[in-house]
Amino acid sequence: MSFHEVQFPTSIAYGSSGGPGYDTEVVETVAGYEQRNVNWSQARARYNVAHGVKTAEQLDMLIAFFRARKGRAYAFRFKDWCDFAAAGQEIGTGDGSTKSFQLVKGYSSGGQSEIRRIRKPVAESVVVYRNGSVASGWSLDSTTGIVTFSSAPGNGVAITADFEFDVPVRFDTDRLSARLDDYGTYSWGDIPLIEVRA
């Protein structure tokens, strides 16, 4: 996957819209009953950043960012201001031999849960704990979200973490179309981003 480890301008991301989505086939019978087929086990996010561009400076940033990514060619980091952090998140339990643990975020509702793999953590925000105490002797691969201990946590040791994270996305268009409505006033139809999976 062609990926640039650079974050989309957060000031533009702040005004964006979007979030997680699924792909579900709904088959309806003549009698009105339904059969729902879930095609994706994990959500895939989509965003529209057109509404985040409010100043000429932001417009310049967006055009430069779009050109550097060559439209859909290169993926990048995006801060989803509605969902970008986790606290006290369980990422594993020590067994005396496992040294590496994947950062994840859990979502639970009504007895159902989904575990999301966090692949693009914000390195300086990550704090790791062993049985609730701040841990030392670990390193983070901020391009994959894997935490690796220099020595394996003991059997039954709870490994938790606090962190912020970005979503790996790409532009879902190869054209950036703006309209000059008035002097210094621009409007955009749609500037779509879509989450990429590894």
C-alpha cells in the first residue's frame, strides 16, 4: 500500500462530516420478510472535508496536500474529531512469552461488541500500563500500532493503554473542483475521503 505518514490538516478535518459505514445486503421476500447479509465484519469510514475549508489559507493547504498525494494515489493520516482517542483500553494479557501487542479500541452496545485494530496511533500520546501501573521497557511502531516489550509481561498481567489515533484514508477523487462564488469566497461540492485497509 502506498502510504504517506503525514496527517491531513487538522483545522480542515475539524469541519468535516462523516464516520463509519457498513455494507449490508437486504433481501426482501414477497411477504415482506427480510434476510440481511452482512458483507463487512468491520466498519469502513468515509468523510467529506469540503465543509472544513473556510479560509484562503486552508484552501492553499488543501490544494498543496491534494497535489502531494496525487489525488487517490497515496493514502495518509486523518484525525476523526468524533472518534480519535481511547483510555484504559485493554490490549492483551501477559503469558510470559508474548512481547508484542496490537493497539485496539473496543466498542460495546447492548451485549454486542466490535474490536477495532488501531494502525496509526499518535506516538507521543501513547501510555502503556501493566496491571494499572505505567509500564517501561516498551517501544511502539507508530506505522502499525504494535507495542513491543523488551521482556515479556508475566502470566496474567493486564496490558492496557491510553492513546490517540488517526484513521488511514485516501482521497476518493482525482479531481479537486472549486467554484469562486465571490471575491475570496469559494464553494465545493464534495471532497470525499475513504478509509483504507491493510
